[in-house]
Amino acid sequence: MARMSAEERRESVIRAAMHEFARGGYHGTSTEAIAKRVGVSQPYLFRLFPNKQAIFQAASERCLKDMREHFATAVEGLHGEAAHQAMANAYTRLITEDPDKLQMQLQMYVAVAAAEAAGDHEFGEAVRSGWMELWDTAHLPLGGNPEETTVFMAYGMLINVLAAMGFPFEHRVWEGFYPSARVTGRLEV
């Protein structure tokens, strides 16, 4: 079996951290749990990252990057309504197939709010910057229209809330989004 490089190990820590933080949040997740999931010691974990906050920040950045890449891939060569539908479908597939992405997003927003309330604005700035890159990834294919982008992102946030609360896709609450969802059991536009 080939030995992992430090960069490969770092990547595995970020993926494990996303999973653990998605489930337990920043304060409810121990670095011991992350190290155990990866199969490394805590001291090794801290050779890769200076502290727990740096691990959480790396997991947050990865979560936003993964979403941007999903949007960008979905809209290649598309604009307007076709881009809107492609991104909506890509996003709903992403959070359906990888619930950690949804949970990690929600944990990021909670962590930013807590950090801001405590006077720590650095983490919030980093997450806001990543979120604005996500906004821009959606904005241009939607025609550069701020209202269209706002509506698209607002629907995404409502989808986050409904999915996090556990509303099954066949529930009537989804009808306004995707009328066919009740018939197919999937959130395809």
C-alpha cells in the first residue's frame, strides 16, 4: 500500500472534518473524532493544521468550493432559464446525494454568527468571501441580473431549511418549487 503524501493526508482531514463538523458543529466536534476518522493521531493533525479553527475554516472553504464547482459544471455553455434549471437540479442532487454538504453549510452559518457575536470577524470575512464567489458563479449565467440571482439564492436557502427540517420530497411544502417532485419523489425542475 502506497504511503500518502502530506497533501493527500491534508485532503483526507478536510473531507473527514466536513463529515464530523456537518454532524456536530464547531463546538460539538472534537479534533479527536476527526483524527480517528482519518486514522491519524491528534498531534499529526496539528502538524497539518495549527488548530481546530483552521480545520473548520478549511472544511468551510472546501464546502463552498465544491458547491461552486457543481454550479459551474452544471451551467457550462448555458445561460438564462436553462442555466437556472441546470444549477437548481445540480444543487438539489448535491444536497440529496451528499447531505454533509447541506449540514456543513448550516454549521458554517451558525459558526459565523457565533464568531461575529464574539467580535471575531476574520472567519466571517472568509466565509462571506467564499459565499460571494458562489453568488458570482450563479450570477453571470443568470444574465448578470441581481434580482434573478437573489431569487435563485433565496430559493436555495429555503431548500436548505426545508431539507434540514426533514420534509420529505413528497410533502406538499415542495409543490411550489417543483410541481413534479411529488410525483417523482425527486427535486428535479
